[in-house]
Amino acid sequence: MKNKLLLINLGGPRNAAEIPKFLKDLFEDPLVFDLPLPEFFRIRLAGKIAEKRAKKVEETYASMGFGGGSPLVSETEKQAEGLKKLLEESGEKWEIKTAMCCGYPDIRELPSEWTDPKEGVVLLPLYPHFSRSTVLSTAMLLEKQLGYCPASNPLWVRPFSDRKEYLESIRDLILDFFQGKLPEKDFLHIKQEQIPDWQNLDIVFSAHGIPLRLIKKGDVYTKEIEKNVQALTSLLREKGYQGQIHLSYQSRVGPSKWTTPNTLDKIQELGQKGIKRIAVYPISFISDHLETLEEIGVQIRDHAFQNGISDYYRIPAPGIYPAFLEALAKFVFEAKYSAQKVGHLSCLCKASGGWDPKKEKVACDCFS
């Protein structure tokens, strides 16, 4: 009998034709497009914003060189292939699928035999950190189909940003990049050569920002990001890195207040202080796509040059980096064997998302 693993990601349009579907799914989600408005009005507004942004988004994707779409889905499929090989080294048989919360392959279209942990499938949301707009959103999306929130089931792999295996894999990825050791064929838009005096290079850990209203609701996202940066700093120091570490947040949208400092502002600040050499690592992402290739790789890079930075390096997301996939494989095995001993875990939504049933637009039928 084959084991089943479902890799879940936020999603991205595979081509220009899928952009409207992707934006519609994104903005109609009450945990992503979270506004203090009556639901009927929020949905209507979400549709208008998605429609308005479609043309601009289409132009951005067209400039990336992936046929008018995002490489996120294909990169996730590569991770699935790599994980399958690792998991089957144990002698077990594994069947793996990928699904997206926004766009295709649409998680809403999968049968319960691929989404229900009660049927034995391991669910692996590819988000290192908890956020209402990612982990919680995914759990609520599945609850609509299953009739219960699967996030308290042991077969749901929880956010892993504090796990030793994950942290060490990211440390090694960064050091391999600095020393020109990453295979260029395995990563998008990178050119490998050893960076001179990498030990004293400034690193900016750039995380995807979220609206402050989510933090005020109890979202632990920023706490997890900060702990992640602290842990990686210690691990890098142990290997001889001596430069300065900075944390910032990117991808701000709209007029509301978001997590700070913004990456563009941080880059400008560093340039004004006379910093000339920086590397940017996308700490909240595990696959390269629009936010890493276009935003960090082009927009933030150009902003850095305009503000006096002379040497700028984009460290890739882990993708199919072997140590990263090995960490994920361990988390999958742990989930599988934990489920044989434990019936359910504490409610992740309440513990990490500040869940208040009286104020939420969707329900959470999770074990306490």
C-alpha cells in the first residue's frame, strides 16, 4: 500500500490565462484579504481589485521569462519529485501530489482521499512560518471540504522554521551560495562564483510582509520570523560569518499599515550609512517565484544600486537544495509515525492565530 503526501502551496498562475483565477482566489479569501467590512461588500471589493490588478500583474509575469506565468508550480513539482526519491529510499512506496490554494492545480478540486488526514494522507503546507494568511487560510479552505479543521491532526506537518534540520539546511544553502558551490542548473536566475570576503557581507533577511491588523489579532508570524533570524545568525556565526544581519519585510500592498521595516526602506537606510555590499535572502519563501525573482532580483536590486550599494547578491530560495529536502522528508516521516501514537494535537489556529470565534468570518472546527 502506498503512502500519500500532499504538498500545498499558496500558488501562482502557470500562464497568463490563469492570472484572473489566481487573483480571484487570492483576494476572495477572508484570511488573505482581511478587511473590517461586511462580507458581501468585502467580496465585491475583492473582485474589483482582482480585476483591476490583472493587467499590471500580467505585464510583470510576462517580464520574468516563464511564458507569462510563475515558476512556483513547476518548482513545487520539482520538490515533490525530490521528496518522493528521498521518502522511497526507506523502502516504502509514496504517491505525491501538489496543490495550490490560489490557481491551479486547485486544492478545491481534489477528492477527500487526497485532502483528508483521516484517510491517511500526510499534508505538508510549504510555509516555514505560521500566518493567518497562509497556514490558517489553508486549514480553513480544507475545512470547507472536510467538515473539520485538519490542522490539529498529526498528519498535518506544522510550521518548521524553528526545526534544527531546517535551520541548518538554510545556513548551508547560504554558505554554499557565498562560496559559489550551488549547481546553477538547480536554481533559477543565479550565477555562481565565490563572493570575495563573504564573511563580512551584510545580509538582509527579507520576509513577506503582512498587515499589522493580523498581528493585533494574535498572529505569531513576526515572532517566528524574528526567532528564525536569530537562530540563523547564530548558526552562521559558528561557521565564520562576521557581517551585519538585518530583518525587513517586502511585498507591501495597499494603504494599510504593514510589518516594518519595509525592505526598500531598509536598503535605502543601509546605502545612506555607507554600506556597499549586501546579500538578500527570502527568509519566508521556500521556492523562487515573483517575489524573489522579480521583486528581490530586479526591483529591490535596482533600488539598492540607486542608493549607493555597489555589490548586490540575491540568495535563492531553497527549492530542491538536498539538505532542505532531507529536512522536509524527516518532517513527513515524523508526522506519519506520530499519527500512529497520537490521536490529535492542540488547535494550531487558536495557539498561533489568535482565533476568536466571535470575530472570525469563517469557523474553526478543531480539537481544543
